[in-house]
Amino acid sequence: MGVITVSVDDDVERKFRKLVAEKYGRIRGALGVAVTEAMKLWIEKVEREKK
């Protein structure tokens, strides 16, 4: 499992964390699950655009 340290806009972080908590609750690892899901969606989008 990889570790990535990033900086994001405060407003984006706040909204993302709020939505993660609403969807998954405040369980340990929920943020990582949501970030992984978001990254997969972004990868799919970019790969579609390349075609």
C-alpha cells in the first residue's frame, strides 16, 4: 500500500471530509477508501479522454 502526502484547498478538504463522514461514518480508514475511489474515477476519466 502506498502513501501519498498532498496539499489541497481548505474548502475542498472540508467538503470532502464531510461527505466521507456522511457516507462511511467516522470509521478508521474511511478517508483512504474515499480517496482511493476518487483516484480510480479520475484515472478512468483521463484514460477515456486519451482515446
